[in-house]
Amino acid sequence: MRSLMLLLCMLLSPPPLGADGHNPLLPIPQQIHYGSGRLPIAGLEIGFAFSPTPQDRFAADELASGLLSRAKVTVQVSEGEARQRMVVLRRAGSGADLPQPNEQAGPDSREAYAVNVTSEGAEIRANSSAGLFYGVQTLLQLVAGSGTEAAFPEAEIRDWPSLPYRGIMVDMSHGPLPTENEVKRQIDFLAHWKGNQYYFYSEASIELRGYPVLSGDARFSQDELRRIVAYARERHVDVVPCVELYGHLHDLLRVERYAGLGPLLHGRELDPRNPQVATLLAAWIEQLADVFPSPFFHVGMDETWEISKAAAAKDTSPDHLYIEQLQRVAGVGSPARQDGASLE
């Protein structure tokens, strides 16, 4: 009971103030220096120091929406001539919108940004639209007060990620299936804290053409997933497929039509030596690669609890049987990802 009361107090208490009585900034920026002045929000406009892309415009709209929600002040987004009291978005490069293979973190990374607030105006500088978006999140956290009292504190901030890949894996195969809108809320939360990967874990909860009876009443349609992927991309979050292609497939193999695809009837694992399994893998990977255009494709090959029995029945070793399936998946997956994507 004492632990429960402590938890409730922590959840219900107001957030602690950060440096010098200012709002706490999370994640904590790499460098931050506060001045003594402030920038009133009422009367500001949001503008660009360049011709904005749709992603840049989205970041500006997010700033305007956030200021209305937090500060209770309407701030317009303008693409005309810069005025004196503006929040200016300045993108100096054309870095990728989403995480790419072999990225490195650091002050020169595509996600790095700088925020400068004076009593005359504010500026967010970045090398990519992702950096601008993250600068917007930090600027919104600086808001103090509301209405005519709403203001930004004078500040100079430089920030960059400590890790190039920052995400979560969400299990879509156990327990109640979340709705499309719930997944979008999770992505909003992740993006707010500058996360950039959402691993969509599925065993048999995705619509796959040619397999109509597979989890027919408990799956995401491909159209739903495409909307989720597009929604996440606007927020610089990459939705990465995280799928099982060996074990964890009881939802498939318990269906009589597909029961023979496993070495054991109605089991949990695919049979690497069944020719129909190669057909299934090719169909699944091709469709998943089309729905998820991520440069990453995560394949699960764990918990093959039946492999010893299957290997004994086929007069081979568990090691050899596992390697056969691993090579088969790699052989099918590589041609399906000809865009340089990483099959993990």
C-alpha cells in the first residue's frame, strides 16, 4: 500500500522545474543556456527561411497546433516575407526524413538542431526536416504561461541524439488488438519524445492476400497499415515490420488448411523442407515489403521448441534444420528488398 501511495503521489504531482526555474526539457538537450529575457507568444508568426517541403510545413503546423494547445494562443504559419517577430524555421540541408542504415549520432547528424530565442524572435535551425520537427518539440516544451502571459524564455539550445536509432517494439499478436487510432496515439507519444522507430510485431495479425482465413477477425488490413505508415512518416517515425518466419506461428498452423506446413501437425513452426513453405515465405515477404517501405525488415526466428522432434523425424540435426530455414528466409527476403533495405 505504501508503494502504491508513493506511485500515485509521483503521478499526480506537478512536473518539477528545470534549470533556473524553467520547464524541464526531455530528452535533456546536449547544450542549453538561458538568458534573462522572454519572448511573448501573442502576435508571433511562424515562417520559413527557405522554400518549405511538405515535411517542413508539417513541422510548422505542429508548432502552431502545439502553441494553441499549450499557450492558448493562435499563431499563424506564413510563407510570405519574414517579419520582425517570428519563429523562423531554417533548414540548411536535405537529410533523409527517416532513419537509414549505418547512421551515426552526433552534432553533425541529420537529426541535430539548434533553437535560439531572443526577445525579438526565435529560430530553429537543422540539417533536415526531422531536425526541424525535433526543434519544434523542444520549443513547445519551453512555453510558460498561457494567453497574454504566454512566453518563451530567452534561450540558446543545441541538441543532437545520443543514439541514432530510438524506438519501441509493440506486440500486436497477444491480447486485445489495438485500433488504428490507438497505434497513431502511440506514434504521437513516441514522436513527442523524439523516438524514430516503431517496431510492429506480428505473428499472424496482418492481412495477407491468399490467406483469407488467417486471423480473419483479428488483424490489421493492409490499407490500415499504409495509413499508419504514412502517419508515422510525417512525424519522422519509421514503422519497421517485425515478423516471425519460423516459430510463433500456431495461429497459422492450427488452421486445417495450413496445418501441413509444419513438421508436426497443428504445431508452432514451419517445415523448412516443405516446398509449400517457400511459396508462403515469398508471398508474405513480398506483401510485407510493399506495405512497410522501411529500409529495415526484422525477422524473428526464435523459440523453435519443436525443432528437436522435427529434426529427428527428418534424420537430421536441429542445427542443420535451423540453418536451412535461415538460408531460405535470407534467399527469399533479399530479392524482395532490392532497394538496399536491411533484412535483420
